[in-house]
Amino acid sequence: MAKKFLLYSKEGSSMVSTWTDYLYCTILNNGSLSLRVNVQDEYGSEWSPSIKNIKTPNQFISAFHSIERFENWSLEDLMPALHIHHPIFAIRLEYIQKNQELDDELEIEISVLLNKFMNEVKLKDLPSGNTNKRLFAGEVKEYIRDFLETTGNFPKGEQEIQGRTVIFPK
């Protein structure tokens, strides 16, 4: 039998009305999840269509973020109810979130490393226009990253990238 529970609720107000948003989750018999929004205000209750067939934490995250009404809500708000009603799924969701945060930190560190090296690079033959210059600099940065990941070293000396001369420090 399917299991329906309240994931989270939050009151909202404007100068002309007040309401409460509710997010319900249902664990279906096949193990997939569905999310459904209910809004209650002085005029009554309104249900949105369900988001169905959620099988993975990534699909859950995408489904949650697709609900425009909850743009100021956080996944962390949902975790207490999820831990009570579907603990293993909650643990998996937290794991995915932590890994995403670590991936973001990793990308920031790599970008800092590449930017430091880019400061020493001389771009001889730049394309015209600011947008084209930015795009070319991005291509050079991507070239450096690929070279560094492949060889473990930064590129050195004069190289040609997209038909343009780039001079890397020796």
C-alpha cells in the first residue's frame, strides 16, 4: 500500500493574503516516489499535479527544484520528515548533496589553480571583440586543464590553439 506523508509546510503572506504551502510525498507500491503541492488560503485548497516516477535522489532533487513555488525552500527543510518516513532514501539524498558540494569545491580549487597559471600566459594573436576574446581565453584555459590532467604538467613554450599563437611560461 502506498505511503503518503507531509514533507514540509510553510506559511506565506503578502499585503493582501496569507496561505500555507504543503509539500506531500508518496512512496508508491513500486518503490518510486511522487511529490505533490497543496496550497491552502482563505479561498480554499488547491492541489497541483503530482510529479511522479521519482526513483533516485538526483531525480528527487530535480523534481523538487522544478517546483517554482518553492524557489526559497531548501532540501534541508525536507530532511527531517524524509528521515522518519524513508530513512535510506534520505541518507542517499544527503550523500548526493555532500558529493555535489565537494565537486563544487573541487571545481573552485581547480579554477583558482588554472587562473594563476593563466596570469602568466601570453596571448599573442587575440580575436577581435570582447566576447570573442573571452571565448578564446576560455578555450585556452580548457586546453591548459586538459593538458594538465593528461600529462600532470602545465604546457610550456609556444603552442597553437585554434590557429592562434599562445606562449606558455617555461
